[in-house]
Amino acid sequence: MANSLLLNHRYRIIRSVGVGGFGETFLAEDTQMPSKRRCAIKQLKPILDNPQADRIARQRFTREATVLER
């Protein structure tokens, strides 16, 4: 993702903060909040050659998002 990219007409990507086996994490700001609150955006890499590994990665991603939402 390029800097200054606006996702969902809301989240502006500031910079990449890390790349791992399952994807890349970006620092972003919520442009719809008056405070421009910062947040993390995670881009999950599809695992095209292994459907089972892709399913597990998506499950872990969903679990992580659920925990972080609390």
C-alpha cells in the first residue's frame, strides 16, 4: 500500500510498521474522527498454493481482530 492511501474513504495509511508471514501491518489514522485517532491496519496475504493454510491464517486473523477490538 502506498503512503496517503485512503481505505474505505476513512483510514489514511501513514506508513508500514511490519511485515510477517501472514501479511503487512500499517499505521493509519481515522480521518472521520476529530482527533484523527491512529490505528493499525493489517493486510492479509492470501496463500494461494495451500487452501488449508489460507483458511487457518484467516481464522487467526479474525481471532486477533476480535481480541484487539475489545
